Amino acid sequence: MKKFLWIATLLVTATMSLTSCGSDEPKETVTATATYNMTFSQDLLNACNVFLVYKAENGRNVMEAVTSTWWTKTVTSNKFPAEFGVMYKFSTKSDAELTQEQYDLTCDMNFSVKTSKGASYVNNVTIINASDVKKDKVVSTLEKQSGKSVGFRVTKDGIVSQANNLNYE
């Protein structure tokens, strides 16, 4: 009987040592980190208020006023497909005195994203490129661009596609 118990114990021990539990292994967490770099002409900032609604961590919308010719944000997402983007709003300043004869209204964005798996993507986008705009055309030029957006979706594998239909509400 002792021999039987010893063999049974040996078999149970051997069986338990050969099985592994999948939940004991750590799951790989994939993240995507995006950086928005935007430049604005001083004429644009002098003529209007600039507000950006950008996709922050895990697709959360954040609104921010722009007061400098350079704006940058870095955000991370672990929710896939990850959504990144910026909607821009231009509104003429109520106290702006458009005294120049012509204005250079420019805004450019450099977008880059990198996943924790090593995939990366970079894109340069011209938001507005209106030079030598006569002062009586500044308001209408800005109104044509206001409320537009540029966006991107990123898969866990780092495949990036344009997504200009993101929700910024």
C-alpha cells in the first residue's frame, strides 16, 4: 500500500509540474505614443484666437487655447485602434485691429507616432497656408479653415491610417 501511495504521489507531482497556467505569464501591454508639433504665424495669432481640440490619452478630448507660435503635446494610448488628431478653431479677435495691408496666415503640423512594438510613422500636414492675405479677406480666410481636423488611427501593429472623421465632442 505504501508503494501505491508513493507512486500516486509521484504521478500527481509529475503531472502538476508539467502543466502551466497561462494567467501566470505577464501579458504584453502595447502602447502608442504620439507627438503633435504645430507652428503658427505671428500674423495668425495677432488676427485671431486659436483653439485646438486634440486627442489625448486613450482618445480623450482636450481643448486648449494657443498663445504661442509653437505648440507641442505628447500623448500615449493603450486602447486600440488608438485615435490621435487635432481639430482647430480660428475666431477673429474682437479687439484685433487689422492695420496691416497684408497678412501671412500659416499653420503647419508635424505628427509622429511610435508603438512599443517599434513601429513608427511621421506625417507633415499644412493646416493653413495663406500668404499675402488682404486685411479685408482675413476673416473669410480663417472661417474657411475653422472647425476642420486632421486625425490618425493606429493599430497595435503600428499600421497608421488617416481618420478625419474622429469625434471631437
